[in-house]
Amino acid sequence: WGVPEAVRDFALHTGDYPRGIGFLEERYRLAGRPTLDISNFRAAACLAHLLQVAGHRERAEQLLLELPGAIDATIPLHGTVYALRAKAAAQLLMGDRGAALATLQRSFESGDFVQWWYTLEHDPLWRPLQQDAAFKAIASQVRARVEIERAALDQARRDGRLVARGSAAREAKGTESAK
């Protein structure tokens, strides 16, 4: 999880766009006129971002024009996890901020919270929108949902329905040794 984003972020940070582009093209079969599907649409959005920054605007645009339809075609069979978020990224890269924010909202409303924190807090594509009112509203809704889920998880651990792991286990041990 997160390899396309990590490669893109590294390339953006170092300026080594050719290396990032080459890796994404090879690893995810995105060179030339690729077939876009569930196995590579996330990487295609990252590749398009790098292509734009590297000045390959025509190729980025071609990829971005094909990406939303390819993503939509996967949803009936595979669901919306990662799909709508990748579509929102493509829309943002195409300059359609309103559609991108609406699709991002729908991605979270559909229950796709995988790596929510990266999208909202660290993704360089979304970072410029972090002060946008619509983005802030989405982030607030997501964080509220995450807190509800965390509270339910904590309660399940307290009730003994789930085994405490990680920091929850360390906290439980500290509580037991204090008794």
C-alpha cells in the first residue's frame, strides 16, 4: 500500500522526475498507451502528477482524460475503495477543483478510509487545499468518523471482545501493574 504515492512524493521532493516516472511506468505497466484498470489506476494518477511537473503536459493530459472512465468501469465490480480517491486526484490534476472535492467527499462517504490521514495531512496533491473551506469540512467529517471508530475499538478492548495490541496493550499492562 502506498508505493505509487511514496515514489511520486520522493520524486517531487528530490526533483528526480525521470526516475519516478520510469519506475511507475515499468512497475504498473503505464508506458505508452496503457490499459488502465484496478491494478494501476492509483499509480496512473501519481504518474500523471509527475508528468505534469516534469513538463510532459500532453502525455499527462492524455492519461488524465482516460483515467476517470477507467476508474468508473472498475467500481461496479470492485467497489469504491481507492477508486473515488484516485478519480478525485485526476480531477484535481485536470484543474477541476470543485469536482475533485465533491469526489473526495464521496470517497469518504462510501466508507473508504484507507490511509485517510495521508490524503488529508500529507499528500502533496491535496496539501494546497488544506485551508480551503470545503476541504476542511471533509477533513472534519473524516476525523469525527475516525474518532467514533476509535472509541468503539477502545470499548471493545475494555469489554474484552478484542485483544489489546500496540499502545493499547502497553497501556493495559501499565494499568494492571499499577493495581
